[in-house]
Amino acid sequence: MAVKAVPRESLRDRRLLIFDDDEQVGATMAAAAERLGAAVRTASEPEAFFRLLASWSPTDILLDLVMPKLDGLEVIARLAESGCRASLILVSGTGPRVLDAARRAADGSGLTVAGVLAKPFSSKRLAMLLQSTASAADEQGAATEAEEGGGPPVTADALERALRTGEIRLFYQPKVACADGTLAGFEGLARWQHRDLGLLAPRHFMPLAEGGDLIHPLTDRVLEVGLRWLAMLPSGVSRAPPDLSLNLSARCLENATLVERVLAACTRHRVAPERLVLEVTETSAMRDPAATLEILTRFRLKGVRLSLDDFGVGYSSLIELARLPFSELKIDKSFVAGIARSAEARKIIAGIVSLGHSLDLQIAAEGVESEETLDFLRDIGCDLAQGYLIGRPLPAEGVAAWCASRAGRP
């Protein structure tokens, strides 16, 4: 895939600190970064590096993993201890497996890793990584502004009132076919339009709902809103009627009336059960295996489709694939995010797609944020893609504009 030119002005606010014991290599990397518009400082000794880290506050750090006085993992540990907020670019000539292991170690320490850079380094690859950190910073700022209406914790009484007064609404994130980009459906994501605190993401109210009996009326509300919206969606937005995916809490699988309530909602809104996809996490499926098996099998007998969400992050996912009647598995975004930087992640995802297809399952990938990632998923035969590259979660009134913007696209 061709690499787009990176405008100098897009990196004017980036401050890159390079730590490499080879001063000539450091100078070469610095020159490449400066040509992109970033401000750059270099260090070849630990003392100079940590002094610049404290006094200059870099937005990005380019770190060589193999150095004589202090290796990269020791530096990563000290950065984590200090609460470093800069994005890391890890550099080494030791091979992709070592680079990927170091990236995972940094991720596990709570640091932000933009990617890895193999030696001899590519200026284009460096440009892509610096651009990705700049874009991620912009997106994070927007996301924080949009979703941090949190303020003080909400109460059960307030949530109960919200369910009565219609403050719970859905945003819709589109899913497309990897092969040709056509619209396949949407995932409905609950949001609370709080009268005082603004728009609240699920993390602000789902634990409260699941901790008591409000999860069942919340589920009913989400079904009503989502299916009513789906029924009113114009038929011309896609070649085939789009489906709607909704997340199912573990607590819901403990309720004997769940199947009847879901089917009654489909009937009420004249939506075929086959257009509804219920997403269940592995953790949910394992709470009460016998009851879950019965409920999920009844859903499949009635035509409702089932997706195993966050596939790959649990230890017994293969057992669940064999035991439960899923029709789709959704690859966790932590794997998808690694496509551009990890050969191991690409191999794992290709293996998941092959395994899923051998079991007659549809494969969806969430967290798709780059054309490179989508190209890879298309090449290995993944069925569906979802993520910011395709579209952010949209309010109901924004879906028509998104569909219009996609008209005529392959």
C-alpha cells in the first residue's frame, strides 16, 4: 500500500526524543523526523536521556532496545514508574519477535506504544508512526471531550428515572463487508443522555445496572430503541437488509424470560429475528454453562444470530466455539490493533479466520482504524470490519449522512 505524504504542519506540535547509543544513527533518525516537521532532541547516554525527559516533556520517544549501559526493557520499566505519557516507538535490529515481545512488555506496563521500527529503519515507516501518534492524540482528545461527561457517580434512582423518561439512547457503529465495503449492519451502543452530566458512555452506568435488577429493563429499552430504529431504516441504504448487533450482559442470560422478551420485541417492530445479532462475551457464556447453552440454542432455533464477542482474549474460547451454537465470532480489537506492527498478530488473526470458516462461522473484526489493516483482513478472507476507519458510533440522525457519504464507494 502506498504511503501518503505527511504534511509538515501535522507534526509541528510533536516533540520527539531519540535515545540511541549510536550517535550517528540517532542523528540520521533526527534528520528524518525534522524533515517531517517534528521538534527533535537526541541522547546517547542514560543521564542525558532522563534529563531531557524531565525538562523537555517529549510527546514521543524513539527508544533503541539494545544499548550497553541500560537496555530498552530497563528504560521501559523506569518510564512506567515515572508515569510517562509519551508515545513510544521501539527500535531494534534483533528481529521481529523480540521487538514484538518488547512492545507487549511496554503495553503491559501501561505505556503507549505507537509501533516498532526495525533497523535499518525506513524513513517512510518512521513518518507513518509519527503521524499515527499525532492522529491518536487528536482522536483521544476528541473522545475524552465527548465521553467524559462523567462527573460524580450516578445513582440507581437516576438510572431508573432515565429508563422511564427515555434518556437511554443508542448510537450506531456501521459494519461493512471486507470484500467490497458494502454495508452489512450496525452495532447498537447504549448511551445515557443525562440531564445534568451530558452524554455518558456505558462504563458510567452498566456496572450499576448489572449490580442490581436494572439490567433487565435496560436490556428491554435497548431492544425497543434499536429494533424500532432498524424497522424504520430505509431499504435503500444497503443491498441487503442490514442487521443490528446488540451486546448481551451476563446477567441477562440468567433470566428465563429473555428469549420470549427478545422475540416479542422483534414481532412488535416487524423485524425478522434473522436480522438481530446478540453479542455474548466468553465470560458471560461461562457463568452458568448449562443455562447459557439452553438459552442460546433457543435463540438459534428462532433464527436469532449469536456472536462470540472479544474472541481471543480468554483461555477457553475454543471450548466455547465447540460447545455453544454461535454463528459469528468477533476478533478482539487488541489483536486487530497489532496487524500493522506485529507479524505474530497477523498470523493469529489469519488462523482465527481459517478456523472460524472451517466451522461455518462468519468472522468480524472490530477496531479497524487503518487502510493497511482493512487490506490485510480482506486478503485473508475476513468477512466483516468495524472501526473508526469505517465509521464512529453515530446518533440515529447521523446514519443517513454516513450512508450518503458511502454511496458509490467500492
